[in-house]
Amino acid sequence: MPARDPVVTLEGVWKRYADRDVVRDLSFELRPGELLGFLGPNGAGKTTTMRLILDLVRPDRGRLSVFGLLPGGDQQARIGYLPEERGLYRDSRLVDTLAYLGTLKGLPAGEARRRAAGLLTEVGLGDVLRRKAGELSRGMHQKAQVVAAILHDPELLLIDEPFQSLDPVNAELLREIIRDRTARGAAVLMSTHDMLEAQSLCDRILLIDEGRRLLYGTVGEVRAAFGEGAVVVRGRDVPADAGRYHTVAVASPADGRVRFLLREGATPRDLFAELAALHLEVEHFEVETPTLEEVFLRAVERSRRAA
Amino acid sequence: MPPGRFVGLVWQVARREYLRTVRRVGYLFATLLLPGSAVIFLAVSAVAAGGARPIEPSPAELTIHLVNESGVSLGDTFRPGLLRLVERGEGMALLQRGEIGELYILPAGYPGSDRVERLILPTRGVDVVELERRQRQAGLLEDLLRRALASASDLPGQTVERLVEPMRLAEATTTGATGRAPLSVAMFVLPYAFSTLFVISIFVTSGYLLQSVTEEKESRVIEIVLSSVPALPLMAGKIVGLGGAGLTQVAIWVVTALVGLPLAGERIPGLDQVRLAPEMAVLAVVYFLLGYLVYGALFSAVGALAPGTREAQQYAGFFGMFAVVPLLFTGAFLADIESPIVTALSLFPLTAPAAVLQVLILTPEPPWLLVAASLALLIGFAALATAASARVFRATILLYGTRPSLRRIADAIARG
């Protein structure tokens, strides 16, 4: 496979559980060295998509390839995974557990142990290498599992809600690790609810809802798609109540100003006209690109209205 | 997946599961309970018997010192060395000096009166070995007196013999086959207890498997493991590793039995007749492995689909009932080893391991036709159970906190 070929490719993939399609006609690519932010509300199908890539579940329809091959098989050893549902063997020593997980990824036992000890020390867990997981704090667990995911130097890293329950110091440490991995050429698929995190870290964004792709592109492209979606207004007695306007979906006051997220189809011009019709005294009117969070909300709202 | 990688993953998982299990306190306790109990029993019985004195007395210890004040001629009707006639004074002196344990006196009124005296020194307690020895002596003395009295009546020698030993029972069937040797309590109880332990071992080992799966599922570590090891080699590794732990346990028990039985046989009458035939030992291991494979596969699936440990144990208990059914039907096995219920239990895969073990204990020669049919069914069922369980395992292991519907389980088995 040439170096820049996609690491992961999904084309029209479907997955059904019981009577519900949890992944519908999903297509995207993930390239080497790229960090793809995987966004969507709870139950959107993000975890199932990751499990499809890992061959933990199989698609009902569509084409899915990992490193140019069907999922599963030898390429499993080239993937690192940090699942949303995390855990370690409670009655085993941390270094033993990580060494075991390393051997399952194909590392020789001694090398796995050496790497586990080294990486645990790097993330500040050098003092608790020989402690049992049951004796560690949640944050320590989290860091140990991040180490488990990168121990074998994977070319593809799937991380599901990695910043969940991390304190700011450890969140920054994780950001460093993620940046380091992508800099080394690893492809990273990161599921997150944290839009600011996604906006600052990710190269591209994939937003899904109810298993369907809603948005896919660079952060700039995605925000630009809703380019005239937000307006900041400063004026006397401007109500910060979306219910007072036909054109506004969300209104939020901030620093003597009101930020309006426009309804689908409404333009800044429509809002301006509405403010004038209400005889409000406007001192400042500025069109802004919506934040990723606003994009997320509007895209989901649009999708659900269409359904 | 290439076979080499599959085997490598199975080995990694098996190695870890084996080492993790054999280091558990519960496992060590269960494994060492039998050898430990045997050592304690031998030690306690040796101490209770006053040192290393065995229950079986030597001929010298059985020698009867008798004062004959009756008119009965004892003559040469007794095996030499087992009777020493003494004068009352000499006998009393021997007794007082502790050179003999007891002195028998045949009084002047004998045989008009049936009274025979046994003089002993005063004691403060009961010595079980002494009681046993004196009981044997009394039997020998009764034998001696019968012969002496019969000889005095001028009866033919053969009649005297028959009066002393009226018959020796030989059993035969209507087809002319020789009946089996009578089963002593020890000959039955010990192998039976052994087979019960055996079934327990299958359960304990399958229980470790269940525990391993539910633990990984509850701690959520399963998802990380499954991202490296597909469901089938993971399940196979667990079955192999924990089966190895179970086999280690059984091996320790078998060695204990082989070493302990001859030693304990000196202390428990009838125990030295117990033999562990080589073919039975081999079949026991085969049935252990297949029984464990069947229950291990079922318990893996149960562990995967149960939402928690408690539910997993409840579901496993349902299957576990089958394994103990043959032990509940022991009466049927003792009454008629060829009865339909025995055959049915020996053929049904979930009851076969415990049932066939009982059949092997109770028959002088293994019933090879039944064993072959039972093994064929067990192997077939084990293969099906493993394949179906792997599919259920894969389909349900990542469902946290929810119980999959029967439809979903059936769908998983059918579609893979």
C-alpha cells in the first residue's frame, strides 16, 4: 500500500442491531498522519463504527477496509484502541497487565514489559508500576489505558472519548501524546463530545447522527458551511430570548452583547430586518462563523427535522 | 487469521489464564485440600494408633496365652505358634510384667458352662488397635475350641472341618459367568468420592472460566483485549489455560490417590484392595477434558451474555444441574449397571462424564461399546457447543448491563 493511501476506508457501510440501523450508509476515509474528529450525539453510532473498524462487529452491507484489507487478521496488531468503556484487570499489577496487552499485539514479552515500564514512567506512573489496578485512582487508570493503546506504536489509533474524566494537566498530556502520534504518521480517529477540543486538535471533522453522516471536512470547511449562521448584536434592550424572534434558534447574552444562532434558512439580513421591525436600537451588528458546537447543534437539528 | 498467529494468541491467553489461576488462594486451597487431608489422616491415625503400629496385628501379637483348667483336650488342633498353654501363676506373672497383653482362662466348668475368662491389666481408656487385636484373638480361640470339641466327638475329619467352616460362598450367573467379587465399602466409597471430586473439579475449572469472562466483561477490559485477540482464539486460550489448571488439580489428586491408597490401606481394612486400573485413569482424563470442554464452552457463552456476575452464576447453575444428576442416581447405578437410565445418563453429553465414571468404577471391565458411543456423542456435542458458544461470545460480550434476547442469541448462533 503506498504511504499516503487511506488507512481506513468506509464506503456505504450499514450495521443493524435488532430493529434499528445504528450505522447507515456511512462513508469516510482516514489518512496517515491525520487526526479525524468523530462527532455526534450519544447513540449516533460512533462506538459501533470504531468496533466495525476493529472487527469487533461486522457490517451488514458496504465496504470497509483497514490498511487496504478487510478488518481483523494481522492488521489488528497495527491498531491501538482506547475504548469509551475502559478498564484494567483489578487484581493484576499494572506493568503485568500492560505487558500482557503488549504481547497480544505481537511484542515479545521482554520488550512489552520494558516499553510498558518506560511509557508508564513517562506519563507519571513510575511509582505505581507494581501496584494493582484496583488500588489506583481513576485518572491513573485512564493514563495507564492510554499507554496500553500506544504501547506497540500503532499506525492507527482509535480513541473513544479520550478526555472524559481527565483533569486539565492530564488532558494536556494526552493532547501531547495525540499530537506526537500524528506527527509520527499515525492516523487517529478520535470520538469526542468536546467541540473545543475537536476544533483545536483535529484536522478534519466527521459528524454523524443516527448512524448517518451529516458533515465531513476540515474544521474550516465545516464551519464555513454554516458561515452566516451566527450574529453578534450590541444594542439597548435587545432581548436574549430566542422565542421573541422568528429567525433565531439560540440566543445567548455575553458581555453586554447577544449572540444569535440563526434558524436553518434564515440569513443575517432576515435578523436585521426583524430587529428593525421590533424597533430595537442596534449599535453593533456582526456576522460570525458559528463555533463547532453551534454547527453540531444545527446540523443535528436539521437532520432530525428532515427525518 | 494465519494458523501461526492464531496459535500464538491462544498460547498467550492460555499462559496468562493458567498462571493467574494457579496463583489464586482459592485454587491452591482446593488443590491441596485432598493431599493435605490425606497427610493429616495418616498422621493422626499413626498417632492415635500409638506410633506407626498398623491395624493388622502380626502373628506373634495374636498368640493366645491360655490357662486350661478344663477337661477339654486342646491337643494339636491349632496352628503352631498361635497358642501357648501356661500355668495360672506363670501367666499372671507374664501379664503383671507387661510381657503379654491378656491371659485367657478356660475354667474347670467348661464346656458345662460357656464362660471363658480374659484377664487384662486395668486401663484408663480404649485403644482401638488393641480392641481389634483382641477381637481377632477371640475369633481364633472360638475356632480352636470348636475344633477341640468336634474332635472329641469322634466325627470324621471332613465333618469337623465343615463344623468349623460350614461353607465358602461362590456366586455365578445363570449364563455360567463368575460373579464379581463382593464390593467392600472402601472399594466403592473411595472411587465414588474420587469421581465426585472429579465432577467438582470440572465445575470449579469451568467456574474459573465463567469468572474470568464475567470479570473481563464487568471491568470493561474485554474491549481492549478483543481489539487484539478475536473472540475465538480468546475463548480457546481461556479454555486451554484454565483446563490446564484443572488438569493440574486432577493430576495432583490422582498422584495423591496412587501414593496415599497403599499407605492408607495399612490402616483401613479393605482399602488395599482398591486398584486404579490404567485404562480407567486414561478414560478419566479423557472424560475430564471433554466434560470440561463442554461445560467450559457453555460457561464462556453464559459469562458473555449475562449482564453481571450474579446472573452468570444463576445461568451456569442451570447447566450445572446436569453434571450432578448421575450422582443423584447412584442407587440406579448400584442396582443395575445395564439399566436404561444408566445407559441414557452415560450417553447424554451433559451427564456422561459423571455417569461413565461411575460405570467404570462398578464394572470389572469397561463396557467398551457404551464408552465408545458415549465418547462419540460427547466429542460431537463438545465441537458444536464450542462453535455455538464462540458465536454467542462474540455477539454478546460487548453488551454491557443488558441481557440479549433469545432471538438475538439464536441469530448469533445461526449467522456467526
